[in-house]
Amino acid sequence: MDLKSNFIDPNIGQTPEGKTINFESTDSIREDELKVFRFDSINQYIKIISNEFIAVCPFSGLPDVAKIKIEYYPEAKIALELKSLKYYLISFKNVGIYQEEVTKRIYTDLKNILKTNRIKITSKYNVRGGLYTTCKEGKI
């Protein structure tokens, strides 16, 4: 069986049913908004939760709404500045990106700026079509 035939790529000949809404590419995600500050406590566990995350399903063009949980230890003695994190998360609002890719992207961007290996991102999406999706990336 050819596995390639099982993959859905909205950019290659796929047409969702119903009305579609235009969305932006992942180039619109503003990782440059992320800011950090010096924080001298490498053993402090930090957890940040946002219940207001929105991105766009690149197949249907419909919004994906999620709760994002960020957990990390500031191994490099730096911590996230919260207002900048909010601006970063808001930059996903009109971006067409799959749920699993959202989790990986946030993980990668935050891991890079925080310079820590002890980081975990969890995205828990609102129900759609009777299906609940939770994605996790990393470990603390």
C-alpha cells in the first residue's frame, strides 16, 4: 500500500467541502515577538496556560481553538516575558497550520529562545466533529 496516498496536503490538489476562508502562511508567525528576562532560579518550575489560542485548519479554513500549556525550567537563567508571549500566540490567529504542527512550532520557538531542554508544550483543542485532540511535545 502506498502511504503517500493517505496524506492530505491542502496545497496539492485537495479541495475541502463547503466554504473556505483564506488564511496566512506560517511565515506570519511572529517568533520575533518573544522576549525573555534574566531569572536566577534554574530549579523553579514555571507553568503558563492560555485558554485563548486560535489558529486555522489549513484544510477546512475553519478556526481551531485550544488551551495551550507551557511548562519549563529556566536552565539558562532566563524566563519568558508574558506580554511578548501573548503577542506571539496571537500571531497564529490567521495562520493555516495543523494542530500537531502548532504544538511542535511553539515547542521549537520557545526551546530556542529559552535555551532549555526541560520544556513541554501541550495543546488541547476544543471538540470538532466529536473528536478531541491533545498534542504534547517535549518533556520536563
